[in-house]
Amino acid sequence: RRRRQSPRQLRLQGRSGSAQLKTTTSATPEPAGQVEFIPTEVPITWLLQQVKLPGGPVGAAHVLSFKIDRDAEGCRTPRRNPQVEAALYAARELCAWSKRVCQFMNQ
């Protein structure tokens, strides 16, 4: 059974398959049924805010642009500053989401 996709969703990957298990007993050795899909989300706002729209010809590539504000009060070193912390948080969230999706797909 396929779930309906809402306009806000984007399907990244899918698969289907079937198998037949023959046994000599009347009881099933494994539970019958399907794996339940639990929706999982990831915030990508920070990442999308870093995308620069192309100013050149139609079809030009979008570019990620990231800059450290060295004059900001929270900036201590090139690594210890709010911009890098936000980037690392976004990367960790995206990585965790990716792992959840892979785990589900491998069930």
C-alpha cells in the first residue's frame, strides 16, 4: 500500500519487494505484516539560507555561501563562533536524519 504524498513532501528513495517463505509447520516463524513507517523530519532552514541564487545565465548553478562574522561579540576563534556552531548543528541534524532514513530503508 502506497502512502499519498502531500505537496510538502519529497520522496528521496523507495523500494518494494516480496518473498515467499515455506515451512513444514502451520505457525509462522516470523511476524506477518509490514514495517511501519514513522515520519522523520530534519530542519534545513539554515542550509537553505546559505544558498546564493545564481546571478548569471539561466541554468547556472546555485552556490553555498558561508561567512564568519569576525566582528560579532560571540566570535572567539575561527572555530568558536556562532556561525560555525550553527553550521555544525545543521550538519549533525542532517546526518542523524540520514541515518534514520537508511535504517528504515534497510529494515
